[in-house]
Amino acid sequence: MPCDPALLVGMPLFASLSEEAMADLAAATMIRHYHKGMFVFMEGEPAERFHLVVDGRLRVFRGTPEGDEQTLQVLERGELLAITSLINGRPYPASAETQTDAQVAAIDRSDVAPLVQAHGDLAWILLQQVTRRLAWAEGRIYDLALRRATGRVVSALLQFAQEKGAPDGSGRLIVTMPLTHREIGQLTGVSRETVTRTFGQLRGDGGLQWTDDGRLVLDPAKLDPWLHR
């Protein structure tokens, strides 16, 4: 269905857009509803559009030669999908599956160029998102190349909490963790058993705790030494 501009107005991603740019963006956007476990797109399909999570949570993953799945990212409200395919025109490099019921905005690739040519503020937002993805990829390369297994797990937890969590007022971060130990292992290139062992060590050291409602509490100051182990 067509996109109501009100769905986009409250997103920090578009806070700097002019009213005219917001209206044109909404006019080019379609909202699609997905139940949990449905695919938004699949690896190898032509990248005919890019997507924005309006509500819900999605998992981005790639298939492995062994027939397994490697989780790459978990995306929530206000985050973009397939932005690199939008620019290079290549097929989707990964699949996106809903982890909850979700609303996803879709914009045809053919509509993007006229939008960014007409609205420099939108072009700047997309450039910032591409830069952010590059920084994320560089961080992953650094972790895989130079950190040991424990450091990679801690780095992934801190990055996830910094992006999706909230401070608790005492220097700690609180975040809902949708990833299983197996998926964290896929993200960091370590085994599920290593992730489980690392969680136990961090909890014993006070760097990681769980709230009564199941959220993860991280203490960056206590976790920092673990980045180098």
C-alpha cells in the first residue's frame, strides 16, 4: 500500500529532510506487511528496490557452501536494507527474513535517482548510510583479522548495544538481544561453545548481566580489557 508520510516523519534517519523531500519520498514508497519468518528478499535475486524497516525486526544472512546460514546483521525500525545493491546494481548479496511481524518500506531502484537529484538532503542521508556500512565492514574485518575469539565476541556485543541499546545512567548499556549464541558465533567467526563460555566469563567478571525481563546489561568499562584477550 502507499506510504503515509507520518510513518517516516518520526524516524531519526529522516529528521533533516525538508517537507517537500519527505512528501516526494513517501510518494515513491510502498509499505509491505510481513509475518514472522517471511522473506523480504533472497540472496541472488535482482536488486530491484531497496528497503527500510518501518516496524519489526529482520535478520540478514548468507548461505554457506556447507548449506548453513551465516547471520550478518539484525535490523530494526529506521534501518535500511540493500543500500549497496541500490548503488552498484548487483543482485542482493544476502537474504532478509523477518524475525517478528514487520512493516517494510520499499522504493524502486528506478525512483531513487530522480529523488536524490531533486533533493540533496536525501542524497546526503544515503551517503551517510553507505559510509556507516563501510565503517561497520571495516570493523568486522579488523576484528576477524586481529582480535582473538573472546575479543571478537565482546566487540560484537558492544557494537550491537551501542547501536540498538540505551544507557542506564550509570555508564552501562541495556539492550534486547535477539541473537542466539549460535548466531553471535556466526557473526564473529567462533563456535557456539566459545560464545557460551565467553558469556559465562563476562558475567563472572561483572561486565555482563541480565535483567529480570531478559534484557542484556553491558558495562563497557569492565568489558574493555576483554577486547584485548
